[in-house]
Amino acid sequence: MARTKYTAVPLKYKEVEGISARTFSEHFKLYEGYVNKTNEIYEKIANNFADPSKSAGTYSEYGEAKRQLSFNLGGMWNHKLYFGDFEDGKGTKPSENLVKAMTEDFGSFDKWKEDFVATGMAARGWAMLCYGLDDGHLHNVVLDAQNAGFPATVVPVLLMDVYEHAYFIDYGTARKPYVEAFFKNINWDRISKRYEKCTRMHRTWTE
Ligand SMILES: [Fe+2]
């Protein structure tokens, strides 16, 4: 049986305050590219395009496909979260429980935000607020590529794309105003709900 093909989730908005329609439409093409490449690689593997017994760490066709599969899966899922989290975001606030967790792990919401922004200024790809299924705590981590920097057993709660393609059209090389626009528009209701799901996953993970 063939693996089900992935499809890109369409945007439900054209632009948000501080991030233009042009940026979103160009950025969305990249997301679609990751989805298409994921499907293409899985199809190639299913059609025996290369001999798995020749896979090697130095170079092999099979190995390269697996490496790029990981990159494209990351690109697909990271962007799905990122674009979804802008829907109806303006004016929303993080839940009491999420703020409590941020306060416990970072000192306060503002301290969490300061650390998250600094994470984003340092990253070559993404800043990620993630939840550790093992420890039940929040972490801000750098992803230097679509698939690099994810410690195992964490779940993303909030992803901020800081690749230049996310802001270059609107702000040139200035990342900070883009980060501010990001914060004005993210949907904290969705993010708070995701956090609650993580706490439930933590309970079953550590049973
Ligand atoms: Fe991106």
C-alpha cells in the first residue's frame, strides 16, 4: 500500500500587521516545496530507486535521500505550525497555566520572552519554545536548520522562523522589527492549547 501524500495546509489570511502579503505568499511557496519534496523522496524510496544495502555514512544515494527526507519533513512540519499560529492571533494572550509554567522555568513571561527573542536573534533557522516530555518543563532552543537542534523527546509549542526569507522582503537585514511583528500576531489561544496537550502527553510518557 502506498504512503498517503502530504498536502500543504492553505493560509487563512493574506497578511498580518507588520508582515506583508508578498512575504507570506513567497514564504508559502517554500513550505509547498518541502511538502512536495517529502512526497517525492518517499515515492522514490517506495519505488526502490537505490539499493539500501549500499547505504553508507560517507556517501550513498539511499543515505542522501534519508538525510534530505529529514530536512524536508522538518521544513514541512515547522512551517505548518508557523503559518497556522498566525490565524486570528491579534489580541490573544497566553493562558494562566502557560504563564505559570513560563514563570516557573524562566522567572516571568517577560523573562521567557527576553530569552526567546535572544534565541531567535542567535538562530540560523528557528527559535523554538518546546516542552520536554521527559522533564515536563519548557525550553527555548535554537534550530540551525529545519531538522537540526531538536533534542529528542521534546514537542514544539511555538516556532518562530528566523530564516531571512521570513522577513527580508519587509525589513531587509533587520530581524528585530520582524520579531516584534511576530509577537503582535501569534495566536496564544492555539499555543496555550498546545501546551495543555503537552502536559497530558507528559503524564502518559512518564507513566
Ligand atoms: Fe521558512
